[in-house]
Amino acid sequence: MANKYDENNIKSLSSLEHIRLRPGMYIGRLGNGSHVDDGIYILLKEVIDNSIDEFIMGAGSRINVTVLDNKVSVRDFGRGIPLGKIVECVSVINTGAKYDSEAFQFSVGLNGVGTKAVNALSSYFTVTSYRDGEYATATFEKGVQVGRVKKGSTTEPNGTFVSFIPDPELFIDYKYNEEFIKERLWNYAYLNTGLTIEFNKRIIKSQHGLMDLLDKNVGSEGLYPIIYYKGQRLEFAFTHTANYGESYYSYVNGQHTSDGGTHLSAFKEGLLKGINEYYKKTWNAPEIRDGICGAISVKVQDPIFESQTKNKLGNTEIRSWIVNEVKEAVIDALMKNSDTATALSNKIANNERIHKEESAVRNGAREMAKKVSINIPKLKECRYHLNSYPKAHEKEALNSMIFLTEGDSAAGTINKTRDVQTQAVFALRGKPFNVFGRSRKAIYENQELYNIMVALGLENGDLDNLRYSKVVIATDADVDGYHIRNLLMTYFITFFEDLVTSGRVFILDTPLFRVRNKKVTVYCYSEKEKDAALEQIKSPEVTRFKGLGEISPSEFGQFIGEDIKLIPVTIDSMTQVRQKMEFYMGNNTPERREYIMENLR
């Protein structure tokens, strides 16, 4: 019998009620602070974005950020919210000045939601605006105003102060990770030269914008000095390294577009045209771009993003002027520095030589692959993919993931419990080949590495045809499992660096222990959690999970469902990562053995 459905079932929620009932629509995932994209960091971002917009409009060159005991405070020195609208600007949805192009020309947050969501999702929220010797303060709890607006005179300089505490009823057992915050604030500094950010008494400031960003990630690996350009609406920087693949950092109005978009495509096209015109050549894109590390930032008055997450720009009208501006800037830079021009041409010539050497091996691998067709052995496919999906299934495509797991046992457990719409499984045959120090031919000479590349859609060396939104390494929490993780990470960083730097690679976090009695079952992800469970549960039975295959499918489903715990693989400095790879994965066995013996517990 169908459930009753009539006029009484139809409900209208206020904006505040809707934000608190469906927070994911406004800030994405909730989380507990262990992931860089968890909601508590989005709340901070929404507040800082308003301060950044003030700086972009030429008002205020300093922002003070404090995070102490989960209480967040942000003070800017911009124009300050108009005192008579202070309540509306932080509590009434679709209210703000971002709709007025005279007040804000370049902004990501154009829908008038951001700060209202922060207010609604905070147990405590206060805002104070200082304008021309006067101030106004309003305080809220869970989005509801507490008391009246306080007003008066002040000697404080103009600007806005916001302080909030994320609501612990929504964000369970959360904690801010200062490293995640620092990384985000450094990105603000790189994208806004001249801005000073003080974070918990530490100064974050960039003098050379995107050049500083690249220098941090490339360092001494650059084959020539970074080529840098900054115009009114466009800023970019690039250099080449001896590494494989392409790596880009792209931004629109300060928003990191991890999936690129029309601005990044136009940058690549302008780069190709500029280099070919300068050298009077007809090089193909792979010869020019292999080994490149680049960054681009563009200001767009009305940005159109292809998804709610704002990861990919869709504006087509910006392509032609970006292509032309990049082309002319590249030609100008090469004409002014002959040493750089020589180093770049040598790199491209080397790329040509390597690609010719790889061609025969690649063709052989493709012939072998035709025998197994698209049905790659050990791959259990899902229905929706990132690079091809009906518009009606955008959400599924953005949630698509592939688990790279060790052996048939673990793969079998995942396969029985996975969501076949969005989750694929690739079973590894033992430990992958260590590719450190190897050329790209190693991929085509090793069947498993080749199959991983094809399964992910990385045959062209870039992310344009990436088939999954997330690549999840799912190995056992033992020595062999950690070794496989390192081997896979070495593979991705060596040949597909952009996959890692764009935030696509994750580690599946599964419980190490199960503590239970006849009434209660608790899954623990650490020794500390296990000890806490032992104190709470009477007459407990403790199980140590040595491998994924030991967890029954009936239990395992919850660990890859809605509450899946994914640890993002993040990189602060690619140079430092390669130094670590040299030590742990290189040919220095005696040094490693000595290190292990000294640190063995």
C-alpha cells in the first residue's frame, strides 16, 4: 500500500531551515576536518573570500586570521559592510553587493549565499562592521539573531570583523588542521600580490605571485628561469622540468579550478602558438608541453562554472583574447632572453626524441591491448564516468571513483559491496613495478601499468580524458600494503603528476579494529580509538583486521558508502617529494637499510 501523499506533505522551509537541513547543497561535505575539502574549511573560505574581494577592489591590503580552539576570526581592512545592512548581508539569502558590478567587478561568490551559510551552520556567529568612525555589531546562534544590533563610535580603521564557531551538532568531533589552512592562505597570497595575511601571528605574503607558487613546487628542477607574465586580467607562469607529463595550477577570480576549463585550454593553445611562431616550427602539443609545470590565473566578470563545485570554468567568450595574450607574451619573453629560448628548444627536441623512441613500444602495447579489448583484466567497471555522462547524471560522474586494490581477495570484498553506478575496482597482481628513474617506456613494457593507464584514461598524458573523479588506493594496513601505496604513488608522480596535484588521488581509510559485545559494535581506526572503546564497552571482543579481504562484505559496505573515509594525497612541494622518492624508491639500498636499522622499533 502506498504511503499517504496529499497537501499536508508539502512543506516550505525558510532559507535558514533549508541550509541547516541540507548543508551539503551549500558547502559540500560536512566531515570532521581531516579532509582539506571538509565543510569547516569551506566556512572559513566563504568569509575570507569576502575580504579578498575587498582587496581586489583596492580596499584593504591586510587580513588577520585566527583559529583557536575551533573558534575562527577574520578581520579585514576593506570598506566594511554598510552599517544599515549588516544583519541582511549575513542572514538574508540572495542579499549582497556582488550583484552590483560597480561595487564588485571580479568575484567568485555571485549568488549571495556564502556568509549566510556560515551563519546558519555556526553555533555562534558575530559580525562587526567599521565605517568612518562608526561601528555596528550583530550576533547570531545557529543563524538566529540574538539581541539587537549594537552601534556606536569607534577609532578602529574601516573594515569587517567576523567570528564564528562551526556548530558541533552538524560537524561531529571536528578539528581544524592548521596545515590545510596555511596551504589555502598561501594560495590567496600567490593570487593577490601585495596582500598580507596574518595567520595565528605568522605572516603569509607573496611578492611575485604565480612565480612564487611555481618556484615553491619546482625549485631547482626548472630547466630554465620561470617565464612570468602579469596583465590586467591574466597572469601566468611556466617552466619545464626533466619530468614527464604536464602539471598546471589554474584559478578564476581566486577560485582553484582543479579541472581547468576554457581558460586553461586557451592558455595551452596560446603557448603552442607562441612557441611555434617564435621558433618557426610546427611542433605538436605533446612535444611542447611534456614536462611543463604552469600556473594561470584569470579574472572574469561573470564566471560560469560547469558544476556546483566550481572546479571547471565554462565561459567560451574568453578563449580568443587569452590565446592571443598568452601567445604574444610568450614570444616577447623568448625574444628578450636567448638563454631561456635555447633551453626551451633543447627540451622540446629531447621530447621529440623520447616520443619517437616510445612510439614503437607504444604501438606494440596497443596491439597487445586490442586482444583484451576494453575488457581490461581485473577491472570491474562502473556505469558513470567523469569524461562521459548525460547532463542528468552529473552528480554520479563527479562521485565516480576507482579502487586500486591488492589481490583478488580485497577486490572481491569491495566488488560485492560497491555502488556499481559510480565505483569501479581494479585488482592489482601483487606489487607493481617500481618505475623510479625509468623512462615512460616502462609503462608500455609492463602490462599492468599499461592497463592502469588505459583504465584511468591517461593515455594522452593529461587529464582531459580522465574517466574517474577519484583514484582511490585501497591496500591493507600492513608493510606490504604500504609498499604498494608507495609504488603506486611513485608511478603517478613520475608519469602523471597532474593527477596528484589536482587532488584526484586518495587513500581509503578502513578500520584497524572491531571492538564489540552482544549489544554494541565499534569500529576503530587507530590504537587510541580502540583504547577508548575498550573503556566504554563491557566484556569486549577485539578483532584486528590485517587486510581488506578479512572484513566481511556485510560489514565492508558501510566503509565505502556515504560515510567513506578518504585521505587526500596532498603535496606541499613537488621538489621535496622527489627528494623523498629518491631516498625511498631509488638505488640507494645501503642508505635505506642503515636508516631502517636506526629507526627500527
